[in-house]
Amino acid sequence: MTGARVLAGRYRLVERLGQGAMGVVWRARDEELGREVAVKELLLPGHLDAAQREHAAWRAIREARAAAALDHESIVTVHDVVMDEGRPCIVMDLLPGRSLDAVLADRGALPPDQAARVGLDVLRALRAAHERGVQHRDVKPANVFLRDDGRAVLTDFGIAALEGDATLTREGSLIGSPAYMAPERARHERGGPESDLWSLGATLYALVEGRPPFARATLMGTLAAVLTEEPAPPRAAGPLTPVIMGLLVKDPAARLPAADAEDALRAVASGGAPPPLPAEFRTVPPRPLPTVPTAAPSGPPVSAGPTVPSGPSGPAVPSGPSGPAVPSGARRRRGRGLLLPLATGAAVTAAAVGITIAVVLHAQERVQSRERTRSPGPSRSAGAASSEPVRFTAPPSACGTISADQAARLVPGFSAQADSSPEHSTGLPRSECRWSDVGSSARGAPNLRVTLVADRTVAAARTRYRNERDSAQPPRTPDPEHAFRDVSGLGDEAFLVEDRPEERRATVVYRVANLTAEIEYEAGGRTSGELREQALRAARWVEAAVERRR
């Protein structure tokens, strides 16, 4: 193919298959062996300096090579690991089938016996990796591939290791998927094989229930639930219930052992009754949470007031003394995965409750502080806010918000890919569409992505937007890597953020009622002004289409 990139003089990129937070997946041709392969080109976090980028790249290379040494039918085969312009590229089997999150989006929840077969394949893969000293760190439906022959294959070992490298994140931040992240890893503890088992339990729960066990309306609510709440017993798991609940025990030392989990999964997968689990796992009652003392805050005391809900179905987190401030540099990088600020330090212990209260209260204080500095206007009671009419029970089709003529102006030769899977962290209705030039494998080819999420209430959508804005807004000192500004005249509220120049990406986020829209446009060869103009133009097209579909 003329103009196609060739990696390491051997792998010719043929077609972009998809893109996630940590990388782009290509269909490629191995010119030496004459076969088709999959290539995952890792996208390094944008905030790294040159030395950190080099460290990150070689760390990912080492971990991917360690994964390549794992020989198991349910672990994707890694054929090669190469560097291309400083970016690691992992060459793997091109598998026939789909990822589990896509299967769930199209077909809904799986019956317990099929979920058990998937879980058994994944557990055996994890045990094989753990025996070689390799942890996955990010087990979730998106990282499990369901082959056409029914076998589940675990992918993305090297990428998970990149996410787990503490040197790649700003101080006090997490990268990953909170809805599937073990509590100990959410607390910045090292974790171990038991942490992968917890993530497997959360994945099994999602397979039979159609949503993760700790899905909440906001990311903060999800993290708080993972750390402090017991999962609601699954309603559709049947004989899988004991093993799922045993894997979701918060104390890793008390979690269901892998051998017992494998025995139970094998029995359910074959249609039989699972063997009796150890007595402590036959029923898993909610455990009382410990009382965690916190030091007195250094600033003015926080008055006792209304509780802060962690989500529509979770209990409220009471107000209390504030923990230390979140480092101002901790924020979410657009398109590079979820970055959640965590309060740390002497004022709050490492126990779950203290951390969660600090997280939620810090977010609440920032919102209250901003609202105090806004121009005065009519006040709104909490009761009035909660009764605001919900305009969107589900998001409109994202692919229907941009016409073919409009898409061609931003992405010539485009192909549109739709994704209607629920939001990973909350299970809320979501619609996403990506327009890309599948005929071009050149770096910097234009790409447009529109994501629409409908929260259950306007208040929840407003909280989501504020969290997004807080994550994107730079600290008081100027950030040369990160341009930010609020946008007027778009939805009820909106902002635009532009990443460092070499990333060539601009993102607009706006909210209207209970719908939040994110429009991301990236293209090489554009000036910063052109990128911002194109992203804003696309956002206004989306807004107009959404209004027409009311």
C-alpha cells in the first residue's frame, strides 16, 4: 500500500482497527512471513518529559517481552516488540472475534455458564502469568477478547504494566479503570496476584449483570464505592454468586484463593453445581467499615452540612474534616486514560474511609469555592436542583450528530465507527462515534471523536462536568503543555482544552441538561488556532444535531 507506514522494516500498517486510552490498534502485514498480525502502538502519557518518555517506552518494552514469554492458549501471543519514533509497538496475533465490552454492548449480559467459561479461561491465564511473576493490573471486559470459537483470550499485559508504573503518573494520581480496580491498588498500594483476582470478580459481575459492581453516576462516586462499599449481591449470577462475592472481598488476604475459584468456575461452566467453597465464602455479609481518625484540618473547619452522595445507588459520604489538598498538577489527560486525584499525607491515614472522605470533600470544596466567586444570581435549593427535568433518558446516536458532508470537511476519506457500550466506570448509557481515515496509516492523520453520556439527573451531569473541568483546568501557574479556556454560547456550560503542540489535539466538553458531550479532534499539520476552531465547529454541529433530536 503506497504511503503506508512500515515498522522495523517489516510490519506494514494496513488498517486502523480501533483506538483506546493507551494505544492504537492496527491490522498489519508481516512482510517477512507473509501473514496478517495486529499491532498495538502505545500512546505515552503526554505530560512526560524526554527522560520519562524514554523510561516509559523501555519499561513497556520489557513488560511486553515478559508477556511474550507467557505460553498459554488464553493469553494473546506476542510475536515481536519494536520501537517506532520513540513509541513502543507490540506485534500480536490477529484474533477472530470481539472484545467482551463490545459483546456486552451488543448482546447484553451473559448467562452464568457462559460467563463461567470466560472466567475460567481468564483465571487460568492469570495463574499462568502469576507463576512467572507477571501481573496484569488491568483485567476488565475491554481487555478480554472473545474468539469466534468461544475461547476467551486475555490481552494488553504490557499496556497494563505501563499504566501501573508509578513513575509515569503525577504525584497523588491514579491511572486505570476504577470500576475494575482492586481497593488496594486504588489506595496506591503495590497489590499482587490477589488484585488481579479482584478485577476478575468485577469482570464476572459485569458479565452477568451488564454493569460493573460499583457503577456510580460519577467517577468520584465509583472510586468511593470501590474503597468503602460492599457490592450488591448479583441478581442474575445464580451459581456464580459465591465465587463472585468471594473474589470481591476487599481484604486481599481474605479473598477467595485462585484454586478454589477455578474449581467453582469449572463446575458452573460444565452446567453442574459448584463444589462447596471454604466456610468463610459460603456467605459474604457486608463487613462493618472501620472508624478512621483524621487529624484536624489546618484551615477553617468544614461546617456540618448535607451529605455528599457517592452515586444514585450508593450511600452518602458524610461531611467531615478535610484532608490535605490535592496536588494542583494532578489532573486527567484527555485521551490518555482516567486520572483521579487522591488526597494523601499525614492528615489522612491510608485506610479506605479516610481517603474517600478526603477525595469527596475536596471535590465539594472546590465546587463551593467556585460558586462563591461567581457573580450573584438567583439561588437554587437542593430540592429544586434535584427536580430539574431530565431531557435525555438515553444519549442520541453520536454518529448522527455529524453529517457526512461535515465529517468530510474535518476527516477527508473518513470511515465512521460507532460504539454504544455503557460507560465503563458507571454503567451509564453512552454513545460514541469515531471518524478516521482508515486508508491512511500516517501519524497525524485527522481523527474526530464524539462521546455522549446521559446521567440520571441534571445534578449528576453538573457534577460530572465540574469534575471534568477541574481535571482539565491547569493550576494557577501557566502550563505550556496544556491550554484551557471556558467557552460561552455552547450548551449550558462548556470548556476547551488543547494538549501540548506535538499532540495536535483539541477537546471541547459541554453540558446541556443531563447530557455531557465530549468532542475531540486531532490532526497533524494544523496550527493551534486551526485545531481549536475545528474542534469548536464540530462541537456546535453536535449541539445543533442534539437540539434537533429533542
